[in-house]
Amino acid sequence: MNVPKNVLWFEVLLYLSLTLDALSVAFQDRTPSAEVGEQMIMAATLTAGGLILLLVYFVRLAARRRKNWPRWVLAAALVLSVISLVQIIGDNGMELDSGIEIVSCALTAAGLYFSFTGDAQGWFNA
């Protein structure tokens, strides 16, 4: 099965984005404080890891199994990520974490662009 070039770009760019997200989660500050306990930090980390794995599965469904609906779920996740990022930058200003998330969102947007254009248009089943 020959995968179209734009679908391959979609897959690679989204996997790069999710790798950045995983590295971001791995290097987060997990120091407990008065407001945030150890259990809450562990739950947030496990939730983020589970979400990343789910998104990896969606990329695979779209790129290899030719499913159309995961692309739309990934696009909706990008919109929510951008909204969240704008709020975080508004509250905390520009930080290293925010910069990494901006790069991740840009990679995702580029990958999704490739999935909707060029030779990828006839690839996905409805």
C-alpha cells in the first residue's frame, strides 16, 4: 500500500508534535505544594500520558487505516489546545513550556493542513 506524500507528512508532523508533548509532560515540575498534592500531580500526569497515547492511536487510524473522523478529532483537539495556550500565555506570560507548546501546535497545524490538501484528499474514507 503506497501512502500519499501528504499523508506521510501528516503522520510525521503529528508524531513529532506528540513527541514534543510527551517530552513536555516528562519534564514538568512535579513539586507538591499547598494547593497541589502528590495525588493530583500523579493524576494529571497519567491523564496527559493517556491522552497522548489516544492521539497517537488517532493519527494511526487516520494515516494507516484511512479513517476520516480521527482527522476531525485531531483538528478539534488543536483548536482546544490553541485556546488553552492563549489563556496560559495571558496568565503566565511567555515561558519555555509555552514556547514548546507553540511549536507543537504549529507542527500539528502543518500536519493537518497536509492531511486536507494535495494527494491526501482521496485517501481518507468517510
